[in-house]
Amino acid sequence: MDEEIKKDETPADIEEKETAGEEIKDNKEEKPKKKDKKSKDSSLIETLKAQIAEKDDKFLRLAAEYDNFRKRSVKEKSDIYASSKADVINDILPILDNFERAAQNSEADFDGYKKGIELIFNQFLGVLKKYGVESFGEEGEDFDPAMHSAVMVVEDPELGSNVIAQVFSKGYKIGDKIIREAVVKVANT
């Protein structure tokens, strides 16, 4: 209130001037606040940019790790498959050797050949058993279209309904996985 009060001024005019002066002072004080706010916003933006860059880096590293894991898994699967095949072939080769010996033996008689073939057959069944291969599809079993392939049908009053009357080739499975369906003749369908 350093200014002189004029005679025609009313108390409302004086109050208005004082309020306007305070607003000017408040505006002057707000400017440094805006600068503080700008610097705070700027530091916040820099912090957020750094966090985003960190997250991007983590994401890229994770993506690279996953890609490496995928490639390693494919290679391991391929190696396991090749190793498994080699193991099976290694178990079958002695059977092949025995067949070659039997074929080269020109001095054996019929009973000798028959006995040799039976030994080789049992050796081969042993390899199948070692790998968990089971045969199925015997005469008298119930016909199951999921496991058997019916190529013929016969009416036979001595056999029940949907019973295997004859087996043309056995089926084989490992656990629940069918390797080959049994080819059969079915009675009374």
C-alpha cells in the first residue's frame, strides 16, 4: 500500500488493486514452480526412458535365450532320435549275422536249418520284447476296429459275434500306440 489512495476510490477499488498486486506476485512465484515442474518432468521422462531401455534389453535377452533353447531342444531331439535308431539297429545286427551264417552253411540238413531259424526267430522276439513291442490279434479274441483290420467276414455258428476267426498277419504295439493293425477274418458281424 505504498501507492497513494485517491479520493474517489472506494474501498472495493482499493481491495481490487491489492488483490491484483497479489496475483502478480503469485504469478512471479509460479514461474519458478513451472521451472521446477519442468525439471521434475524432465527427470521423470529420463527415468522412464531408462526403465524402458532396461525392459527392452531384458526382453531381447529373454527372446535370445528362448531362441537358443528352441535350437538346443531341436538338436537334442534329433540326437536322441539318431541314438535310438542306432541302438535298435545295433540289437538287430546280430540277428542279421545269424541269418547270413545260416545261408552260408551248405552242410546243414533240414532239421539243422529249422532249429537255426527257430533260434534266430526267438532272438528276434527277444529284441522286440526288450523294446516293449507286443503282438496282438489272436484267433478267438474279440474284434476291435481300432486295433484290427477286417479283410474278410465269415458266418460260423461255432464262433461268437465279432470274434476273430483267422489271423493273416499279427498286429504290434508299444504300450497303447499301435504300430501295425492285425489283419484278420471276422466271424458273425
